[in-house]
Amino acid sequence: MQALQALESIAVVENDVINRRRKVYRSRGNPFSLDDEEFRKRYRFSKKTATFIINLVREDLKLSAKGCGTSPELQVLTAIRCWGRREVQEDAGDLHGLSQATTSRICNRVARALARHSSEFIKMPTSLAEEQKLMMEFRQIRNFPSIIGCIDCTHIKIKKHGGDLAQYYINRKGYYSLNVQVTCDASLRIRDIVARWRGSTHDARIFNESVLRERFEAGEFRGRLLGDSGYRLEPYLFTPILNPHNHAEQNYNEAHIATRNVVERCFGVWKQRFQCLLHGMPMKFGNVKTTIVALAVLHNIAIVYKDTNVVEDNCEPSTEELPEQPSNMDSNHRRGRNAAILQAFIARHFDE
């Protein structure tokens, strides 16, 4: 009887072993074995720039003490491929021998690692000499003086957001988004980014409640920003004149438009390099903001390394916001003073 029970137990164990799903080990190739052209096509960067990025976050992505897990090289390249080529995570994972769940975790881990370095790569000028350098670069575009940055917002599409606040994420174009404020310089480098506001938020409100505005109000910078007509005219933020009345004002508007175009080009290059910004962020909402900042870091690394051969096309044209209605604090005296400052500036630099 005992022998019979033992045989039955063995049979049950054998059946469990047969029915149990076997672990499949996928082969993982070496992306750096590709030629330079194919590597750039797949991973959006040259091998030199990719190596710099990998070394930048290596400590945050290092293997366990036993040497288990995915190498930092493969983690970074997998994440960049997911963000850059508009591929679902499972497809990118298949190319690197990773499951969809592992690929998702890798993307989040790499995004957090890159975002930790945002203060190193995303920053406004810190000295008068650096401001003067930016002013000179902007002046070379259309002879517009005293400019250290151009500011605008762009909508980044996100997955449908649930909850009581869902309606506030629907922008004026009718889809769910985050309204992301970017300030860039003449070389298209992102100098400041705010990636936390819902899609229905007006551009002017985002700036008014930003740390960047506080810094300009405190007189931290000597240069100015250029913004579209959706922003409020300030001594440190010049907007176009809606109805120019003379030749000087017309010259000012033409120079303003040509100079401020750099922020539109910045959006174009940024979104073409990382297609998820152009077509929608596929990850969970909790990871979207961190990923946007991480992609800004990668964009700036590409600028620094002059790894910028990305075609500027297929980017949604931006539309200017209508001016925000002035609040009670926005007195006639303040508006009149700001208009007088602008008129004096136009008379000094554009009245030929």
C-alpha cells in the first residue's frame, strides 16, 4: 500500500514538472557590434554619445552583487529605442531578448536615472559672460538684442486619464495632454522646463507660477525672454505687437518672429528624435513627467555633443494661445509701464 502511494506521489510530481511553464532564456546581442549608421538609425545617437549617456547613469543601473540582471549598456539602449522609434515596449524587448514587463521597468529606471542629472544639463546662464554669449548668438539670427531665451509651451499627448480631474487634462485640441513649458537658447538647448501642468492650463499661467518668472522678477538675469502673444508683456518678456502702427513696430515684429522661431525648431528636433513626444507617451501617468525631463536631458546631451542630425519635420505646428485675461493685480499702471519700456526699446533698436 505504501509503495502504491509513493508511486502516485511520484506521478503527481512528474505531471507538475511537465505542465510547469519552462523558463525561456532569450539571446541578447551586442548593439555596439552594429556599424555606425545602423546603430544611429536604431538608437538615435552615435556610439560616442551613447557611451557618454551610459557612463553618466552607470552607477544607478549597475548589476547586482552577483552580476545578475541586465547590463547598463543594454538598459539605456533599450529605453532609448522605446522612446525614439515609437515602438511598443514588447517589440523593443524582443530585439534585446527582454520581456515586455522587464522592458517597462527598464524604461522607468533609466528615466529616473537621467532625470537625476537634470540640474547638470538643464539650466539657465549662471554668469554675465554666459548671458552675453547667449545674447550674441540670438542677435546673429535677426539682430534682436538682449535676448537669452525663447519660451513657449507644447502639448505632450498622454493616455486617457481617469478620476475626478480627468477633464482638466483635455486640451483645446480635444485630447489628453500635459502642457510642457520650455525655454531654449539659440542653439536649441533646453534651458528650463516645466512638465507638470494639465493640458487645459493656459501658457501664461504656467509661466506666472514658475520659478523662472520668480528669478526674472528678482533681477537675477540681465537679458530678456521672447514669447508669443499668449504671454503677458513684461520688462523681461517681450511679446509681439498685435497691431503695428509704424515701420519700427513692423521691424520689431519681423525680428521677433524670426528670433522666436528657435523654440519651434527646438520642439521639432526634440520630438523627431523621440517619437513618443510626437505621437503620445505610452507609459503609466506616474512615469510621464519623469520621462519628459529625461528626454530633455538626452536632447541637451545631443546638442552638447553636436549629435544633431535629426530632420525637423512631421512636427505638429504650434498655435498661439489667446492672451490670458488680466487679473485684478494686473493694473493699468503696470501694463502702461511695460508698454512704455517696449516702445523705448523699439525706438532705440528698430527705428531705422
